[in-house]
Amino acid sequence: MNLNTLEHPALSELLSIMKQLRDPETGCPWDLEQDFASIVPHTLEEAYEVAEAIEQGDWQNLKSELGDLLFQVVFYAQLAKEADWFDFEQVMHTLNEKLVRRHPHVFAESKAGTHAELKVQWQAIKEQERASQGKQPETLFSAIPIALPALTRADKIQKKVSTLGFDWPEVSGALEKVKEEVLEVEDELAADPFSDKTAEEIGDLLFAVVNVARHCKRDPEQLLRQANLKFSQRFEKVERYLLEQGLAIEQASLEQMDSAWEQVKRQEVTKT
């Protein structure tokens, strides 16, 4: 891959900026303090900001957020280059090779096949890669990163066992499981709301709810983000509503906030 300035001026400029930020003499103090571990939280935050821009349909801002996410990759590559491990060009070269290798139905003489056949082919290629690198074959869940958001990892675990036939045939079965878990939570709450067993049953309930979302072909992490946004926007309307009544939300009673909440909901229904 050729990264000369004439062919890739913007990319060359970005790599140059990154190098300057990490210059020991003239670089940015904050950038110089960073290492692989310290950047991880920022990488996760930037990834979520990309997701938020997409979910909000904010396409102009998406351009900026994608740039911020790309910067994270460039930062990691610069740190690796300084450690003499690899550089950005090698990252791109490795990615290009992997994409071509894992898509023989696109880049080689191989039929596309069905979606199910492609999944089998994809997994077989990944196993070949692991074997060539001297790695042990994947266990059932080893390919699902533990660091994933819990809802996302639950979804992936359930999808994995579903391919083995361990699944409810209909969403109704998954919903009944949620109802069962709710009853178990109620029992534990009655016994001791602060016990480890209560916490365990709440976890089981969350896992069961993810199953319902999966059967409905929805991403549970995205659904919760949307629910968070819906709640926060509505509660801000409650605050404005109370202020119009001459009442600061910090001084409002639960009954007053609840009444305002219902009023805001009615207004939202009217507008739709």
C-alpha cells in the first residue's frame, strides 16, 4: 500500500499530525501522557458517538464523529510504531489481506451461496487463520469479547446457542421466560431486596429481556439507548413544564412531577 503524499494527501497529513502530537520535544502534553490502556475509554466513547449520530440521522455530524473514531486507530498505530511493533500502513495491509481472504465469494472463484453457507465458510476461514497462527481452536464463546457492553454480549451469546438449536421456536416462549423471571425477582425482593440472590435474579431477568429483543430482530443495546434518550428528553420537558408553573424541579414533590409527566405524555400523543 502506497501512502505517499501525492496519492493520499489527507491521510499523510493525518499521520504527520499524529506524529507531531507525540513529538517528545514539541508535542501535546496530554497526547504524550497517553498509552494503549488510557485511550480505550476514549475509543469506546467515540464509537458510541458514531452510533448516536447514525441513530439521530445527523449525517453532517457523522462525518466529524467518524474522523474522531479514525483518529483513535491512528493513535494506537503511532504508539505501536514507537514501540517498533507495527505501523499504520501494516494495519491497513493486514486489514486488506483479511477482507480479501474472508470473502472468497467476492474476490476469488467461489459461489456466494446462501447466508447460512457464508456463515459456515466465514467460521471455517477464521479457524484456518487461528491454526496458521498457532492458536488454539475457539471455544464456544471465546470469540465473543468479555469487554463488550453486557446487553450486546448477551445478544451474541444467545445467537450463538441459537445456531445449535438451543432457542425458543417463537418469541412467545421468550416472553413467557421474562414473566417467569419477573416472578422470581418478586419472590427474592420479598425475602431480601439487597441480597446477592435478588441481584442474580435481576440479572436473569435482563438476560431474558434481551432474548425477546433478539427474537424481534432488534439490537438490545440500541433499544436501551433509545429508551434512555426518550426518558431524558421527556423528563427535560417535565422540568420545563414545572418551571412554567413557577416551580423548580428540585422543589417539586413526587406527585407534582408525576402529574407533569402525565401531562407531557398527553401533549406528545396530541402532537403525533
